[in-house]
Amino acid sequence: MNALILSAVWGIILMFCSILVKNKKAIGYIAAFGLLTILIGNIAETYGTQITHYNIYPMLLLDRFGLFFNTIAILSVFIFVLLSLIEIRKTGKYEPEFYTLIFFVICGITILTSYQNLLMLFLGIEILSIPLYILTGSDKKNLKSNEASLKYFLMGAFSTGIMLLGIALIYGGTGTFNLQPGTHSVVGTYHGISFLEITGLIILMCAMAFKASVAPFHFWAPDVYDGAPTPVTSFMATIVKVTAFLAFFKLCEVRVTDTLTAVNWKMIFAVMIVATLFIGNITAIFQQSVKRMLAYSSIAQAGFMMYAIFSLNDVAKEGLLYYAMAYSLATIGLFATMSKIKDYSFEGYNGLAKKQPTLAATNAIFLLSLSGIPLTAGFFAKYYMLASVIKTGSYTWLVIVGVCFATISIYYYFRLIQAMYFKTGNPDTIDHEITPFFKNMLIVVAVFIVLLGAFPQLLLNWFYF
Amino acid sequence: MPILQLLSDIPVTGSTTDYAPIALQLFFAIGFIATMLIASGLIGPKRKTADKLENFASGIPSHGDARQPIAIKYFLVAILFVLFDVEVIFFYPYAVNFKGLGWTGFVEVILFTSFFIIGFIYIIKRGALNWEE
């Protein structure tokens, strides 16, 4: 509850900052301070200190898993804000409102990590997505941003409608909105499960797959990620996507296990995983723009996160937390660097190592982490995902497919490293924006990724204590 | 009344047959509309005039193109009106359950209203309703 209340209050405070605070530079720091208080509030709640003891049980349940994920998500937002202070100031005219919307997204995140009721799932998804529709269009004078915003809004509104239909059908099948299914009716069923519940679950999962950009519902992602202003893309492709996966995982953990007698979910998820990995990786190879390549790479990474939803065991749970951290940090760092470079194509990165050695070195670490090279966080993230499938004891071929696609992904990640280190050129960087603070932040993130890769238990031990 | 008899005879079992009345209604709705449209086309008198082909615009002859840009101010005022109008609807269920919800409900409604007023202050201060600018 702490994070939920604090993020809503900070959202309102930032809203009024647009009227009350005259010093434009202060706003970013106010937002960063707000995030810090939310982070502290959430950690305090993990250890039992709450602002209010309001009874929210049948709707929300704050368990260790959700609270720990909140910490990861808020920490990622904090790093994201510190890295993109200048970009956010430049995007559009309304900087305080930009932060307001980010705080409201955090509200949605805290609901999604603790929902116990399908109505709360719907509410959380809406609070998460509606600010994003606006953020995508926040660069008001840019036609591409406008197009992306409209596209995202129309597609998102449709998927919301589909999601509601699914929830309604599940209600018809089980007679309850609770995440934990009630008693099953005995007539009109298939293997003991009401056919309405099965249909509803499939439809609801389509909508969740849309939010997490899992194939075959990924079509919006590249266009929207490409058109949106770079800081927004960074935010959407990392924190929001990972949260959508967590909500998906929470849903499947209960409902899929409950309906296994009637539906072969493993097969459905296996097909989705292979399709997502295939489309994400193969299309990313052909991209000329780094931003678009990262958009497809985020689809490919979504394929890896689907492994957690496939196996639904304890390893998958730990792995999802770990993956969230590893993937978010690396991608946020890459996008932050990209916004300092004027030309987003691979040629634009040529010779970056000569001109900005710090940026190139940290970016190389981020890319190594995304491709899953040992000693970086990305390796253990992928390891946990694949290990969870092994632990289920079936579908071993899925692991082989995953490893193959991870190998393919090395091609396009290393292409960027090659451009930075082994090609000559004069990249068009915005030098006055590359402050020592920015460089130091990038180094901190890179060190954090290496530390996580060397000692994966650092993060997960904390989850248990 | 055989049809009504049929509908009332189906016992509520929680199974698919419960949805038979809905299917029946759908069937009737489509059938009725189709029959009416076809029948009026076949039986009705056919007098074709130029006036009948005009778009119906409340009786006034239509003029100009509908696709012209309109000042954003109109949309802003309209959407804010809809927003605040819809929020007022939340007071109706509260009024109905006023006694049952007691002081807890009162505090919750005060909280809701204060958020509501904060939003209102924000749009006023931000100049969203400033028509002259």
C-alpha cells in the first residue's frame, strides 16, 4: 500500500509543480526525490512498516514476491529518470506532467503486482496503459510520435475490450471475479472445467500477450517503440513490459494450474515462445536503425520471459525477478546513450569508442548482457529461464530452440559493438549533454550488471530475507 | 403463448441451455429487422426525388464540408465536461447507500471529492478553460 499511496500523492505533487515551481531545472530532481521516497516506502513495507492498515484483502494482497518486484521496478524507474533528466526536459513542452504520468504508471505497477481479483487486474492494466498513450504522443510537434500514439491507443483500446470480454466469460464460467477460482459447476463442462472459463482464459491471455508484446500480438510494438520519444520507448520497453509479464505470470500461476486437465497450455505457450523468438530475432537482424533493432530485440527478450510463464515453478519465479532487473538495466542504459547520438542508424555509432570511450565501453557491457554472455546479468537471467523449463521435465526441445535463438541474437548485438569499436567514423554526439554525472551513472549501471552476473545470489538472497 | 411457455419451461441449471433464450432473442432480432427491411422495400411506394438523396441534417439543407479543422478549445471543454459529469454519477450509489456505508463511506467520499477538486483546481490554474487565449 505504501508505494501505491505515495506514487499517487507524488503524481499530484508533480502536477502542481507545473504551476508552482518556476525553476525548470528543479522538476527532474523533485521527481527523483519522489521516487526515492516511494522506494524507501516500499522497502519499509517489505519489512512490515505501513502507512495505513486499510483492509484491502479481497482485492489486493501484498506478498513478498510482489513487493520485491515493486522494489526492482521503482529502482529501475529511478535509474531511468536520473539517466534521462535532460531528454525528458527536451521532450515536448510539459515536463512536470511527464513525471506525473510516470508516477501514475507506478500506481498501476503496484496494483498489478498485488492483484487478487480480475477487476483489479483490469484496473491496473488501464492505469498502466492510459498514461503511456499520452507519453507516446508527448512530443507533440513530431508527426511520428503522433502516429505512434494514435496507433498505440487504438490497438490498446481494442485489446482492453478483448480483455474485458475474457474476464466476463471467466465470470460466467466460475461465478467469481477472484483470481482463485471458486467451485466449478458440474454441468456443461469439459473435463470438469466450464467451457466458458476456458474460452475466457484464452481471450484474456490474448490481451495480456498484447500488453507484453508476445507474438502473434506483437505487431504494434516496433512501430510504437520506433515512433515514441526515446525516453518513453526506454520506459515502455523495460519497466512496463516486465510488469505486464509479472501480471501475466500471477494470472497463469493460479488459473493455468487450475485448468490443466482441460487445456494443453504447455503446447500453446511453447508455440507462442517459438513464434516470439523467431519473429523478434530474425527481424532484428535486418534492421538498419538501432532504435528499431532494440524494439525487435525487446520482442525477442519477451520470448525469453515467456519461458517463466511456460514453466510456472519456483525457478521461473526467481528467474522472472532476475530477468526483470537484468533486462531493464541494460536496455535503459542503451536507450539513454542512444538519445545522446543524433543518428540512430548503425552508421551513426561508427567510431564511438574513439570519441566517447566511456559510452562505448558501458554500451558494450549492456549489449553483452542482453545477448547473454557469462559474467553479465543477462547470462544468469537466461540461465534461470531455461533451467525452469528443464525442471518441469518435459519439452526439452524448447530449451534447445532458446539457445539457438540466443546465439542468433549475438549477431545483431555484436554488430553494434563492431560499429563502435572496429569501424572508423565521426559519430554525431550531443557533447554538451554528456555530463560527468551521466557518464558516472552509466558506469554504475554497468558495474551493477557485472556484479549481478558474477554473484547472482546478491539479488535473490535479498528476496528471501 | 407457446414461445413464452418454451422460455419459462427451461430450468436454470447453470449449463449451456440457459443461454437458449438469448440465442432465441438474437434470432428474433435479426429476423425482425431483415423481414421489415425487405418487406418495406417490396411493398412500399417508390418515389425517388433529389431531396430524398440528401444527407439528413435536422431538416436544414446541408452545406460545406464536415471535415474542417475545429479549434481544440471545443474538444477540451467538451472532454472536461464529460469527465466531471461522469464523476458526479459516483455520488448516486453513495446517496442510495448513505446510511449503510456509515462514517467509513463518508471518509471515502470526502477523499474522492478532494481528489476531484484537486483536479479541478489544476485545470483552472493551468488555463484549460481560458477561452480568450
